[in-house]
Amino acid sequence: MKTKKTISKRQLQKYLDELIAIAKNVTPDVETIVQIPGVEGQHAWLEIYVPDEIEEQIGDLVSERVLDIFSETGYDIGAIVHGNSEPQNLAAEKNAQEEMGIMAGNEAGSH
């Protein structure tokens, strides 16, 4: 079993800032949610909200860079780009994730 790379929080933040900048270079209308550590053992999790009409374009750019960062450094950053029309109530989302985590813990081995 491969162990996770020891990370520099400063370097991790630099990569997160870079991923956010990719979106902001296309549109200033960007909102983000960052979670450190990320989900399922990731070093970080990033959600980016952008106008619906450019969601796919920014998603492609961010995904490409996430893969580059992982292959170059081993930093495991999960990222997803949402259109602004998708709900982004952080408190509700966090509660839902916690409930899913509890449910997943009760259903070990099922997917």
C-alpha cells in the first residue's frame, strides 16, 4: 500500500490558489469552497462555482491542471466545477455530507 506524500501546507495553498486563478482568468464571477484535508484521503477538496455557460470550459481547464499537479508532485487535490444555478448552500451541503458519511460508515463494504 502506497503512503500519502508528506505535504507542505504553503505549497498546497499555492496550488489551490493556482486552480482558482484558472477560473478567475476566464471570469471574475467565481465562488469557491475549499476543504483541507479533502475527502477520502485527498490532500484538499476544491469546489468552484462559475456561470453555467462556461462551467464545462473551466472544468476542463481545472481538471487538466489537477492531473498535472498530481503527476508532477503527488499532491492529491480533488476539484469539481459547478454552474452557478446549482445549489451551493455550504451549511446544507456540509450537513448532507456528514449524514452520508454516517450512512456510509453503517454500510461498510457497499458501494
